[in-house]
Amino acid sequence: MTALAAPLPASLSRLYARPGFLLRRAHQISAAVFEDECRELGLTPAQFGVLTILRSHPGMGQSSLARALGFDKVTVLRVLRGLETRGLVSRAPAPDNKRNVSVALTAEGAAVLTRAQKPAERAYKRLLAPLDKEQQAQLVALLQLLTGELEDDARAAFVPPGRKNG
């Protein structure tokens, strides 16, 4: 941590100690570490999440995919367009309902996801490296508790594949 030349005013100290500020900053750092480790593959955490879900659930609908990652529809559409442009996913009308869009990994998408496993694991380890094993487990457990208890306040629904919404 960088030492500051002068003490911060109390109002800034309070701001910088707020959970929301720290969670946002931790997210920025997490994304930067992930993108650094996956630079060769040009993958973002959101793209990695989409590819991972699609490997387990090929042909998943675009709306279900958004819920599986806690994304809003605009975000999932933006991520999918980027992946589709790169030839990593394909989108088509769903066989059972032409108004829905089905998304699947391409062979290239599956290959990129396979190559991304080691850098993604390095990013995970790098992110948690400042903590000992017990602290790592506590952090993950506390984040799961926080997100689970406050899920109803989220801007976008989070519904893992195979679970009912609501």
C-alpha cells in the first residue's frame, strides 16, 4: 500500500472505508488482474464467464445466460456481440421459440476457454495472494453471505442454470 504524504480529511477517510467503495475498487483490481493474466487471449472476466456457462449449457437462451451471470440484458448483449465478432460464440433463433435467441460456443470458443483455464487460475491466486488460506476462505464466505442476503436488491437477477427464478 502506498503511504500518503498527509493525513486524509475525515470525510475522505469515511468514504474510502465504505464497503461499497472498497467492493468497487476490489472489482476494478480483480478485473485488471484477470485481464493482465488473460491478455494473450484477449479475454475479460465477463467473456470468460459467458464462455464457461455456455460450455456447461450449450444452446442456452440469451436471457437465461444474462441471469446465470447476474448481467442485465444490455451487458450480456454487448459481451455476446464481441464474442460473436471474434467467432467464439454463435447466436441463432431458439428451436422451441423463434423469438428467443440461443447461444452456443463455437469450436474456437471452446479452444479459447480451454487455453484460458491456467491464466484464469493464476489471476484468482494473484488476487487472493495478500490473504492467508483462512482469510481467503473467510473472504469468499463473507462475499457469498453478503450477495446471498442482499440478492433482492440487485439491479440484475442472478439465477444459476437449473434453478428457478424467484
